[in-house]
Amino acid sequence: RVQLSRSGQKMSDMSGLRAIMEDVATSTAVDASDWLNLSIGNPASIKEVIDAWSSLTATVAAEDFTATSSRYGPSRGMPALVEEIVRSFNARYGWDITADNVVVGPGSQMLFFIATALFAGPAGEDSFRRVVLPMTPDYAGYMGLSLEPDGVAGIAPEVELTGDRSFRYAFDFEALERCPDIGMLLLSSPSNPTGRSIDGDELTRLIDVARRRDVPLIVDHAYGAPFPLVAASEVAPRWDDHVINCFTLSKAGLPAERVGFAIGPRHYIQSMVSFMANSVLHAPQLMQLVAARALSSGLLDSLASSVIRPFYRDRRNYVERLLTDLLPDSINWRLHAGEGGMFCWLWIDHDWFDDMALYRLMKTKKVFIVPGRHFFVNPLSMAPEATYATRCFRISLTPDEHVIEEGVARIAEGLMELRGTS
Ligand code: PLP
């Protein structure tokens, strides 16, 4: 038996969602063709996007392989990419950043992990600081960031009913104000899983909390501006002394290549660069140069605005129509307002509904969905009235249309069966 440290035990444990992803991998490996996977977090395969990345990568590999891939580079990131980030963000947003404000990492997930290790955790004799998610549900990948048990905590949302079939979460700022021992604040916008986008006033209030606690607010723009622009409206990232903005190429079509970057005040970024040096040395360089070229030539912007954004807008409209047409009228289902992102977040407001029961039932129908509870931190410790933590599920907009259509039809059947057996 391996003797694991306390953090070793924590990190080698499978969190709920990771277990489900394994489940998906195992079931689909045997015979992928008859499973309908509505749980995927991959970006959609859009031919134009794949062709553009593949051809640019081939050019860069042919011209610059030796310079990028045959030698180590700086932990902050390749100067060509860092300079291009500085130029393009200053031009877009009127900022005044320099290379000192930028760190490139192997995907944004690693940057969140680094920030968590730097800004949260044990901080002195009796002091312990948590990563606080100002609104749950939020990205399930945040739940495992801390090496410490209970190192991540989330604030339950307020719920607003916005129409017969729609709803929207709101921040509970008072609960956030009461929250003790904050080490850093973290949220995705547009959000995975809900699709909610933060507005300017909300961002100002969160920054105000961060400033008063003197902690960083990390804003994860994986789906937002300036790319991939899977968002209904463009919410510009904000420069502030207490904000670290994170960006990634993943949802713009390169999830497996692991290139993301953070922009923030020098005092935070310098520690992140040192952590990079101590842990992974630096991010892969061939793709850093590809990213630099895609930014400087305008390719990334044009893919985002003329291909990726319209693709997801149309797809969302299509899935909304499907849900309205196929889900039973007699069931009280609601869809979270879609302000961006790659998912639909559904709430089934009935006592008989349980997200895990639906997940299991759908597996017997060869459909994967993601049970909602994995997007809440410690759902069982939430207030008893917060039943929505077990009454939601997520489906993805990215599978092919016929897969989504058949999958939603089977979900409709599954809901009727669940109601019948309760
Ligand atoms: N942030 C959000 C909100 C995500 O949904 C994901 C992936 O699903 C990530 C970050 C991971 O990004 P990366 O590939 O840059 O690590």
C-alpha cells in the first residue's frame, strides 16, 4: 500500500464528477456508437475552426520547430506570446499592462490550481483561508483545486423566476459578506454550467469585497471575451489591483493543447510565474507561438466573432426549441437564462426529482447527462431549502444535432418514468 500524505489522499481521491467522467470514458470505449453523450465539455468540432488551427500549427511547426520545441523557455511564457498579449489587451481595453502583468500556463486549470496554492490554504498558526466561489453552481473543475479538505467553499445562489420555463440565479452578496476566511474569490463568466454572465455592477461589488478582504478575485473568461466569445453580449474584462483575469484557447478549439494565460497586478503574477518555474517549468511552446500568430494576425478574433459565436448562438436556439417541443408540458422544468457558454442548465422543480436518480436512469437508456449536485460545493451542507442542488442537471450544446435531439427525447421519457415511479 502506498503511504499517502494528507494532501496526497485528498488529491488521489476521485471527486464525484471525475468518477462520472471515468464512467463515460469506460462506457463509450466499449461501443461508442450507441451511446448518446450529452455530458461532454469539449468544444464542438467546427470544421472551419479545426482547419484553421491545423493549418497554422503546420506552418509554425515547419518554420519554428527548433526555436519552440527543442529548447526550454521562460516560465512566464514565450516572449512572442507575452508581448502579443500585452499589445492586444492594451489595444482592446485601453489598459496599460506590461509583460510583468502576464503569465502563460499549460491551460487555465493549472493557473487556478497555482492561484489556489498561493492564495488559499493554511496561512499561519490557526488560520485557514478558503477559495470561495461567490455563486454556486460553478465549474466542477474548481471543486478539486485545493490540496486541503474543505479548501473550496461556495455560496448558494438566490433564484429568480424569469418566465414560465426560465429562471436565473442571483448573487447572495450578504452571504458572501458574512463568509469568513476568504483566501481568494473565483468565478466563471459566462458560467459553466449555468450560462450566466456577470454584469458590470456585480463585478464592481465582487471587486469591492476582494479589496476589503485584500484577496484576489479570479475571473475565468473561458467562454467569454475577447475569445471564444460564446456569449450573448461582450462583457469586457476589468483591470483592477485585486483582479486576475484568466483566458484560455481551449474553448476556441484547442482544449488538448493546454494554453491559457492570466493577466493581473504584478504582485500576484510574479508569484504565479515562480510557481510555474517550481512546478511545470513552462507551458508547451509550439502552441504558444501558434497562439501568438493567431492573435497578431487577427485569426483568433475572426474565428471567435464570425464562426464560433454564431455557431453556439444557433445551437442554443435549436436546443431551446427542442426542449420546448419534447419535454412534457405537465412537468415543471425550467431552463437557466442562456447568456453564454456551452451548456443548458435545467431545473426540475418537483419533490420526486433527484439528479442522481435521473443520471442512473438515463444510463439505462444509453444517455449521459451530468447530475447537478457536482457543481455545488458540499451540497449536503447547504440549507435544507436549497433543494435545487439535487434538482438540476446539465446537458451540453456541443454534440451533433441528431445526438442532442434523440438524447432530449429520451430525457423526456426518463422524466415521465421517474415521476411514475415516485
Ligand atoms: N474554466 C471553465 C469555466 C471551464 O469550463 C473549463 C473546461 O471545461 C476550464 C476552465 C478549463 O480550461 P483549460 O482547458 O484552459 O484548463
